[in-house]
Amino acid sequence: MNTELYGTMSSSIKISVTKMDFGVSGELTSKVYDTVIIGGGPAGMSAAIYAARYGMSTIIITEEIGGQVGKSGWVENYLGYTRIMGPDLVTKFEEHVKYYNVPIIIDSVENVERDGELFKVYTLNGDEYTARTIIIAVGEKKRKLNVPGEDTFNGRGVSYCAPCDAPLFKGKVVAVVGGGDSAASAALLLTEYASKVYVIHRRNQLRAQKYYQDLLLKNPKIEIIWNAIVKELQGDKLLRKAILQRVDTKETIELPLDGLFVEIGAEPPIELFRRIGLELSQDGYIKVNHIMETNMVGIYAAGDCIDLTPRDFRQIIVAAGQGALAAYSAYNYIIKKFGFNRA
């Protein structure tokens, strides 16, 4: 594969323009919002729709629209869609949010601080927003392998987004690292383009649901390499091979490759949560109660970043439902605290 083609690889999907249609104006940063939603995945966008329908002044601040859904392959279990690609589903979400005129700002939130009865939200771009409530729906960020060569070949053969980059590997040999649903979904999508797909898994049994396992095992393009981990990635201008090591025998394997897709799970932005002062579980997820309240009055959380969501059941529909509930709770808090006729 040539360098020019690899130059189009996406290390992080960007579905919309950098600042959306709304831009960041003085009007957006000077007003007091009923709620600022941090995160633009299914939880955040669902919260925005419900908040807008409640008549709440609402804004979304997110690093990227769609979160992990935008990096997903075929989605076959979201109500109303028999089969839809993750990025296409995100487009539907975005259109729904835009219908209610909720501004979406592409930025990274650095901190949230209480300011009397309100909250101040500070972003990486230096903007400041004021809100009566906060809904945190930042989801998780994909884990990296942290092996030599990973950063060197990021965008030159290494990818974290199969839907973004799979078409670049038509007729090529690729591998997926991981054993869960996301890895299985990525591998199946890649078979539509690549000539050969390896699945590299450190155990002797996949964690993916049986539905995915059955599809993997019967697909002639897929070969599973059991009990192996990636130790190093090598190449020239592009990725050429992965050095694997058997977990049990410590045997080293050289695997010629054109592409490697990393699907080994994700983790929440723990440092941001700590700066805000949120109570976290042992593994860094936000503790919430049954109505999405955190330990901080006026701050709610939903989606994959909360401890209430089972680690092995990260589902779009669950995140969307939690986002709706967070908006409902924020609305009730505002009515009780500030009344219907707030400025």
C-alpha cells in the first residue's frame, strides 16, 4: 500500500467540522445554560434531545461527535435499525440533535468548578461556559497496546477505527488485536475488504458474545491466533509486520501485515473526573445513583463512564436511556432550585 493512501487513515473519526455550524461566539460563552453536556456520544446526544424538549437551554461540548459508536462497524441491535453502520447511526443522532437547535462545540473540557449556585466549565481552547447543571457523558477512550512501533505506525498501518480505515485495506492482510465484541465486529467488517484477517487474542477463548464467535469461526477469511500478545510493530514507512509472543511458551512469531487494528477495550478520563471532584469506583468510573446523580449536587453522569453500566454490556441503547434519565433528573433539580421563570 502506498504512502499517499495511508495518509488518509484516521486515528480518530471526525464526523463533523471542527466547530460545527454554530461556531464559538460571545453569545454562546456569555449566557447561563440550564445544562452543559460534556460528551457527544449516544448518552450525551440523548440527554440533549430530552433537555431541549424540556425547554432547557442546552449545549454539548465534545471532543468528537458519536464517541465509540462512530468507530463501530455494523450495529444490528439498536431499536429501529435492523442493520446500520456506526458512523451512519451517529449521523442520525446528530441530525436529531440539530433539529432541536442544540449547539455542539468541538472542544475538550479541562475542568468544571462550582461558582455559587452555578458551574463554570473550562475548555482546552480557553473558552468558559456557565451552567446550572452539568451532565457528564464522556464515555471511554480506547486503550493502546503501548508497544514499540505503535505510535510510529499510527496512521501508517495501525488503526483504532475499523469503519474509518477498513476500505483502505482492500485485498490486504490485516490483524485485529482483542477478543471482545468490538474486536469481533471489527474483524467481520474487515473481511469485506481485506484478503486475510487475523484475530490476535491473549487467551484461549474469546470474550465476544456467542453470536459474534460463531460468525468469526465460520468465516474463511478469519484466522484466530490464540494465546498471543503483540510485542513490537515493525516496518519502513509503513507497517510491515507484527512481532508476537506466545503467552504460554514464550515463542516469538513474525506476522507479515499491512494493517493492525487495536480493539483491547477502553477506559474513562479519570484525571478529569478527579479534578472535578467526582466520587469514583475503584476502576475509575463515576459513581451514580438510580437517577444518574453523582456525589456533587447538580452534576449528573450517564453512559459508559459510570459505574452503573456493566463492563461487559456497553450498549448504545443503554447509554441513550441513561442520558435521557440524566436530563430528566437535571430538569427536576432546576425546577426545584431555580423555578420555571429563571432568566
